[in-house]
Amino acid sequence: MLERMSDELVNVTCPSCGQRCEAHFSAPQADPPRWDEPEIAAAVRCPFCEWEFVCNEHGEVADDGELDSQPLLTVTAEGELDADDLRQTTCPCCARRLEASTAEIEFCRGCQHHFVVQEAPFRAESYFTETGDEDNGYGPEAEEMLCPMCQDYGDLDGPEFDPLPGGWVQCRPCGWEFFAPDLCQELWDSHRRWGWAGRPRRVRYVVASDGSGDFRSLTAALDRVGERGELVVRPGTYAEPLVADFRRLKIVADGSPDEVRLVGGLKATAARLTVQGVTLTGPVVLHHTRALLERCEMGWSRQVGVFVSGSRSRVRLLHCGVRNCEQAAVSATRGAVLLLTDCQLSGNTGDGVLVEEGAWARLRRCHITTNRGAGVRVRPHNALFMHQCLIAENDGTGIALHGGRALLRDCRIVDQKATGITVGRRGRLLLWRCQLQGSRRDGLRLGRRVRAALVNCEITGNGNAGIAAGSGARAMLRRCAVDGNGLGLRLAASGRVGLRGCKFTDNGAGWDVAPGGVVVLHDI
């Protein structure tokens, strides 16, 4: 166990201006003394140029340009998101313009300075539109609109948004109201010019297996419903595959999900769907489709429960459950966007959520439990955003981040049979008020050249190390508690961990820091 002794002064040369300055250094001391204890670095601020750097007890300056002990400044991203979820921002050190992703630790290659990029405050007036083709027979319409709060896309007259009086619009998924007078006036003028006659009326049919409705079969109803149709499905079991290619369609259950069962799954290509309150037995396959699945029960599939692919796919699952699939519960690939809110993913043979090939997923208040694979698996070059989620009792890793990037806020990763969170080579991770508790192996494992930041997190009761950082990994922990683990910290050679206001208590083996590893202490 490392202990602090009285401070001693070390003369060091500032790597920025070349002036000589003094550093207060706290050397490790053990009883009896040991020569293989790691070097504990000191953070130094030059009084001449105010540059911050790290040095060791011999006055040697760490000049590798990696994450050091200086406080991470916070800047605000500017402008709209581009295709890669990047915004323009300014380095707080050298004022160089660069592109950065929000809620991430970024690195300026010009001055080799790290800083945190945060979202700009939401503005109620901001919106995004694309005007459709006026020659499609229906008149001009808003093809896409972006909610400034939850970043959800959809039509003004679709299931995502509700127009309100006075030019206001309400986003149905998050309830946010924003002001879009120009868009609303443009739509009103276009509809008045076309007289609403060019737009087909919404056709509504009732499907009932007992013959009390318009159709007994879903397939027969799909052949007649046409564009922008609505099917009301009465209780019963419908043993037929549901294919809705190139359709605008709404399917609503006239009863609880247990009473309305669609056996055979759902397949759609280039469609816009709303499905509410049904049980879908079989795979749900959506290609280049925008869909809202609300209060649905899915699963019992020999494949993936919900498979979403294509760069134009934006699929939202709201109050849904996906269970007992022989592969992953939900999978997003090839640039798709997957949004899960208040969902239950449990009892699947594969992973709970699988994100790969340029897709990204956002999960809110979801429970991912008792899956035989990982709770969430993110392949390289993909993104994951989670808020108030529970990942528990999965046989694999709670979150397996294979070189992608992830932002977690107020999440709990508990009782995993493997590691709580694993971050692969060159991955990026930001944890805010999260709990990593009770995993049989490490609570947090960082691979080679990983960048991670943890703020107000609790890492407790894990079987092996609370935090294990590999070669070249860089991590910054602020106000974190590491308690009751088999080992508090394991740090490989050339790894570096900064600790500010953290507490390490009741860890069985203390710290295991390899020669060449650096631990930066602040307010310990």
C-alpha cells in the first residue's frame, strides 16, 4: 500500500517556455522500504507561461503528449452534427479549430492538449427539414425533422411529432415542445394550395380471425389497405409472415399484447411503420426503414429478435420486450440508428444489444438481464449512448466495447459473470455517476491505448481488480469510490491513471502497478 510522506521540492524545466520552476513531489514510502514501488508523478504549473505538465521525483518531464494530470477544460461544440456525429469546436489551449464529437475527451494534435467537449444548449427554435418532391402526386411535405432535445427524426404528420397551435411542435418520444413557425406555415400553405385532395385518405380496416372484421387475414388486408393505411387487429393468433415493403402503415392491436399474436415475424424494406401493442413471434427484420414499435412483445426467434440495417433506418422501441431469441435480442448494422426506451431484453442466447458496421444505439431506462452473451456489444467504429440503464446477471461482459466509443450516465452494471465493462484497443469511454458492482472478474478493464474518464462513479465488490488498465491506457478518475474489490487498481507498463478526489478502501490486494506505470494523485 502506498503512503504519502512530507513534500520535497524538485527543480524542473518547463517544456513549454524553458524556464526553471519548482515542483512539489510526494514520494512513495513503504515499511519496510521497497525499491520496486511505482513512481508517483507530480502535477506542475509553470508560473511563467502557466503550462501544466507532469514530472517524476528526478525532475524528468513526461513529454509523450498523452493524458496527464492537468485539469480537463470544457468547451462547447458548435454547429449542426455532420454524418459522423462531429461538430466544430475550438481547442481551449491553442485556439485551433477542429472537429470533435460531443460528450467525449478530445485531443488537439497541435498543442497536444486534452479537453472535454459538451453539447451546446438546446434551442427551442432549432429544427431541420428536407422538402419532398412536389411531383409525387401528394404535394410537397416535410420529409424529415429533427427534435432539438432527443435528436429524433420523423415527419411532422408522422408518429414522431404532433403539430400544436401557433407554430409549435411536440416530439412524442420525449415530450419536448419546440418552435418551428416557418415549417408549419410552409406546410399549411402547400396543403392549402393542393387542397388536401391530392393526399389519399387514411384507410382503416379491422382484421379479426373470427370473421367479425373486414378481413380474417393480415395478408389480405395488406393487399387492400394501400398507402398510409391503418390496420386494427383484434385478439387472436395470426400464423402468417407480415411483409410491409415500401409502405406507410400503422398496425394497432385492439387488446393487450398477450391477446394479439402475430406468428411469423415482420419484414419491411424502405417502409415507415408504426406497430403498437402486439406480440411478434419470429424475427423482425427492417432494412432502410423508419419504424416505431410501442408496447410490443418480441422474440422466440431462431435468429436475431430485431434486426435493423441500412443508413436510412431509424427504429425506436418504446416499452417493448425482446426475449428468448437464439441469437442477439436487438442488432443494428450498416449505419442504422437504434433507439430503445423503457425496454426489457432478457433470456436471449446471444447478446442483449449488438451494434456494428457504422451503426449507433441510444438506450434509456432499459433493463438488459440474464442473457448468455454480453449485455451490450459494440464493434469498432460504432457509438453507444446509455442513460439510467440496468445491466445485470449476464453470462458475458456487461458492456463489451471493441474499440468504439460509449457514453454512460446514471447506469448500473451489476452481478456480471464476467467483467463489468471491457474497452478494447483505442476505445473511448466516459462514465458519469455509474455503478460497477459485483462482477466476478474486473469491474472495468481498459485495453491498449484506451482513453477513459470516470466522474462520480462507484466500483465496488468485484472479484478481481476494480480497475485494470493495459499498456498505453490513459484514464482520469474524479470523485470515484473503489471499495471492496479483490484488487483496487492494476496498471500495466506505460499505462497512466489520474486520480482526483478518489477513495480506495477495503480492497484486498491494494494496488498492482507494473514498472513504468504512472499514477497521478490529487486530493487523495
